[in-house]
Amino acid sequence: MEVSLIFLPLFALLLALIDFSLALFLRATMQNAVREGVRYAVTYQTSGGMCQDASIKAVVKSAAAGFLSDAAHDTKIKVRFYDPSNLTTEVTGVSSNVPGNVVEVGVEGYTWSWIAPLWRTASPFNINVYAADRMEGLAGGVSPPCR
């Protein structure tokens, strides 16, 4: 009898601990993935004949420990470029990835459902993470890769 009174709250506490730990792990993994994407972006590297944006997204996907491996998550990875004099307006077009501009890589709108919804709610955990850095200079006369 006493075991049943102790087991239920103990089990709920254990599930809550695992649930919150997984949510923190997921957010930290996504933050690391976008940081890796920015590190890759500032060097102007491209892989496998892809343009720069597609290469950056591939790096983010590979660093996300499989959480972004589904093709449905491709739209959640964002690559944006900004002029350092105006960081509120995105620079678009072919020459947006010129040296000196700021690149921002983010994962927006990634949702994760709780294992055991607490307080009788089933609202998912939404993750939005970003990282940014200034683009490095290119060797003399070399133009930036395609976007």
C-alpha cells in the first residue's frame, strides 16, 4: 500500500527530470549546430558543388545530431546576411555574402513534444536559436561563391 503512494509521485518526478533534461539537451544541440554553420560560413567554403547557403544548411544538419535530418526541417534552417551598418534589414541578392557583411544562421520554429505533458497541457517546446559573425575577407580578386 505504502509503495503505491510513493511510487506514483516518484515516477512523475523522474519523468519530469528526464523530460526537462532532454529539452535542454535539444536546445544546446541546436545552438551548437548553428554555431558550426556560422564558423563554416565565414570561411566561404562550399561542398559538393552546392552554393554557400545550401552548404551552410548541410553543415547545420550534420551538426544537429540527427534532429534536423528529416527533409521537413529544411525550411527551419535560415541563413541571412546583413550590412554591418544596418543590422535590422536583411541584405539579399547575389552580392549579399561579400566580405565584411554579417552572416546569421538560425533554426526557427523547431518544435519538440514533451514526453509527459505537465499541467495537462500538450503545448510543444519551441526552439529558436541563432548565431552570427562577420564574414572574413577573400584573397585578392576572388569573388564570393554563389548563394
